[in-house]
Amino acid sequence: MSNSTIMAIMYDFDKTLSTTDMQNYDFIPKLGMTPQQFWSETTKFSEKSGVERILSYMYMMVYQSKKQGIKLTKEYLKSCGTNIKFFSGVSTWFKRINDYGASKNIKVEHYLVSSGTKEIIDGCSIINEFKKVYGCEFYYDDNGEAVWPKLAINYTQKTQFFFRIAKGIFDTTDDQGVNEKTKQLRVPYHNIVYMGDGMTDIACMTLVKKNGGTSIALYPEKEIEKVKGIYDDGRVDFLCKADYGAGSDLEKVMKLIIDKISTGHELNKKRVSLANKGEQKN
């Protein structure tokens, strides 16, 4: 595949790949709380303090862990990702899509861009499927315990990763590179797909769509109304049930996108070839 073109698929995590928020599986129950209690406390803290909601949940993770005498280390958080459950077909999705892309001379790369906790994601069963994983991260003290947000990704901040992926500037500390004008993108904008579950992904969905890429809104079975408004407003290209299985509507849509990219790649090669022949004649 030395002459193949690159296609990037960007994924949200919570309720896009996983069936609920990643903290709900193990982290919150180990605090002796229900998800409803934890997220309610997070909302109360955010409203009372004025702290942005993503920072609020990170604060609440540290606060509640200390309250329960739990050492919030990277290793502990990673262990809270082992029982994450995914929508049907996720476990085999990546290989199937990679193989189909290869059959069309397309190299498919998968990127995770989440407002969830990266350290928890690092413990999940599909972590090795991604070229790069971006999520909220903690800074740890000399004892290895979380004390402060190292990186917080809210819903609008997700948009920077569209440009990072397109330019191949993966280091989140490299602000200069991601903002510099680039003559040639590593991944053309129209070769990027964004997949998310709804309102919190709108900024990224809109950005990708407006730049010629493809945005897909996913919904659990029988819950299409949650995302229908986004489609009606023209902010996404497709609505698909969160079923990643072989033969699913989502797989069919992704294969159509790959076909479109492949066709465009072949047409571009022909244009270059014809242009070179014209130059040789002259």
C-alpha cells in the first residue's frame, strides 16, 4: 500500500463506542455511588462554583476518591477501563474497515477524541486499535496520585484535533505547528470522518462537514429522536444506529465513504498522469 491514500476516522467514546459514560462501569461504583449520584454532584458543583463541566467532573473524581481513601493513580484508573462494554460489533469493526480500505488502496487510521478520562480508556479492550488517543488527563504528584488536570478537552476544544490529524501534528503541546499554514496536509480534510452521539459533538461534526469531510451521528436502538434534529439542521451527513456489526447500516455507510475517497484518489492520479504527459510533450 505504498501508493495508498490515508483516511482518518475520528471517534467520540462515551455513548458512541461504549454503551454509557466510561466512569459508570467501574470507577463510580467503586466510590460507593450510583452514576446518577456522581453526575448530580458534578452538576451541583459546576453550578455553584462556575467551574466548566469537564473540569468539574475531573475535580469530582479527585474529591470523591480522596473522600473514600482511594489512591487515584494511573494504574487504578486504567483498571477501571477493563469492564467497559461496547456496542454490538465494535470489537471486530476496526479490522473489517481496515481490510475493506486496503482492498480499495486506502489506509484507514482510527483516532479517539474524547472528553472522557484517557487513563480509563487506556485500560479498555480496544485501545490498540487507535493510532492516537486524546482524552482528559490528570497531572500526578510525586506519589503518583492525581492532583490537577493536565489536559481537559471540552466539546469545542475537540475541533483542534481535526486540524492536528489533518496536518499530522499529534503533540498537544505543539501549538505553533497546528496553527501554521500547511502547503500539503497529511490527511486531506475530505478524507476525514467524525463519529459522535449527539449534542456534545456538534462543533466537531459541523467543522468536519463544512470542510468536505463526513459526519455521522450515532444513536442507540429506538432513540433516533436524540439526533434527528442535528440531521434536519444540516450539521451531519448521516444518522446511523450504533450497530457496528457486519452488514449493518453503519458499515454500509463507511464502505460508501471509502469507495468515494478511493474514486477521488484514482481520478486525481489520472489527472496528475495526464498533466505529466502534457508537460513531457511540451
